[in-house]
Amino acid sequence: MGVLYEVSISFSPSRRLAEHVRTFLQAYVAPQEIVESAQGEMLTVSCYLSDRSRAEEIKRNAGCLSSGPVSIGLKALRNQDWELRWKEGIAPFLLTRTIRVVPLWLRKEAVQKRRAGCTDIFIDAGMAFGTGLHPTTRSMAEFIEGHRGRFGSFLDIGTGTGILSFIASSFGAKKICALDISHDSVAMARRLGRINRCRFDSLEVSDFRSSQGTEQFDFVAANLLAPILISARARIIRCVKPGKYLAVSGIWGADYPRFRKLFTSPRLTRVKVTREKQWVSVLYRKNGPA
């Protein structure tokens, strides 16, 4: 039976410390494997590994993150038990007005009880990442839904399970390209793409920051973390066709003023900003003729 190790770092939220913790963890795991949650006055940033020695190394080194009060935890989770708890705790749910997320293991039942006016997106993950439960995924899905019919090509940066690509496909995107730095994420997205009848024109393991692609798209979605979005700003903007759309998310609320200042570009106009559970997502339109 496999064991998964959770390393959690809890502290009173501050923009500088939150960014410092995220950057620290990204030296050990992919950004998509970092999870943040807020409880009361505390922010907890966690990551999950199968290697105990690696998890212990993170816990040991995390002690140098701050001179202030920081709580660091290490917990062993049995993969099988975690997956059973996860499966028992989730049922089909509406992600947007017209998109319903259905756990893959409930697919047959969902087909028999299909909801009128809704498209079902089938998702399977050993943990609750990339399933639509995170507020950033909901905001991005609503941006895509709100612009249905206005994009034919879609780029999904940091695709995870592929859920945003599946939504774009259901809303009529004919060309879909996606990438992620995680081999596991790309494998999952490829498998779920077949189940959700989403044909990827390109799906690859790649770090977007070092990508040399010059192709432009009608809609670009980048659900990453604020420091990554900022560092890749110019490259991300280049991928958007003039007159078309860029949606970004993964911005912690306290970080948004700094993000807004550093991501600002004369080539972009903010169309909409959403805030949910201390997370911020932004929809831009690239200036120029459509």
C-alpha cells in the first residue's frame, strides 16, 4: 500500500512570506502540487510527496523560512485511504451555470441522470487537485463560459488534469493546445481528454517560461501562481491574438496589488476581476483589432 507525505507550512498571511514559502516549495515540487488554504487568521501552504526522505528534507529546511511564528507539519497518508475518503466526499456539482463536473467513478450514474442544459465534464484524480473544487478553477471556467462563441483556438498553460481545455472544447474551441511541467498531469490530461472527447492539437510536458512557441490564440488560460505569471508575462501576452482574451489566476488576494502593478501592460485591458475565498482571477483583452 502506497504512502503519501504531506508537508504543511502555516503562518499569518503576509504577501512577502507567502511568496517566499511558495518559491521555497517550488524547489522541491511542481507548482501544481502546491495547495493553499486559509483558516481563520492562518494561511497554510502544503505539498504532497511519495518520498519520505524528501518530505523530511523539506520540513527540516522550512525552519529557515521566517524568524516569526511558522508551524511546520509532516503527516503520512495512505494513498488508498486518502483516495477512498476523497471519492466518498465528492458528488457531481455545478462548476458554472452550464458545466457540471462528474467524478469518473460516477460516470454511468450521471449519464442516466443527465442534467438538462448542462455539459458533463468527467474528472478523475487521486487527490482533490485539478477537479474544479478550487476557486481559481471556477473563476477561469466562468471566464471561458462567458466568452463562448468568441474563440476558436485555446491555449491552456499549466493544464493540470485538462479541465479548462475540456470546458473550452465543450464551448466550441476547434484548436486546443496545452502544456504542463508535470509528466503525471500531462498523462492524466491525455487520458481524460479521450474520455471527454477533447482532441488536443498539442499536449506536452514543457516549462512555458522556456518555450519558444510563437503561435497566437483567441483565448489563453494561465492558472499558475503570481510569481510565475509575472516572470512569464511578456511570453504569455505574445501568445494572445490582438482583440482576444487572456485569463490568469492563482493570485493570492494579498498579492494582487503587486501583481496588478507588475503585470500591467499597455497591450492589455482588464475586462473583469473576480475574488473568491481570498483568490483573485483576472480576464484581460489584448488591445488591437480582432
